[in-house]
Amino acid sequence: MPSSSPTARPCGELPELRRRGLFRTEYEGRTLRENLGLPRPENRFARRAAGAA
């Protein structure tokens, strides 16, 4: 019987996708931001402190 959740995965699906090289097993970046290729935002607190000094 199919699952009622559209995001549910059968137990053996991810290991099979990894075996076929279709799903990552490791990520290059250390953070989600790095893995998505997003730039690091400017630190708004450092900017405020530099302006006050």
C-alpha cells in the first residue's frame, strides 16, 4: 500500500540511489550556505561597531 505522505521514501530507496551515484553521500561545504553556493552576508554587528568607533 502506498504511503499517504508525498515525501515518504521506501526503506531501500536512498541506499540504491547512492549506489547508482544519483544521491550525494558527502558534501563539499561545511555549512548549508556553502553547499547551496550562497555568499556569506556582511556581519551587521561588526559594521555597526566600526561606525561607532
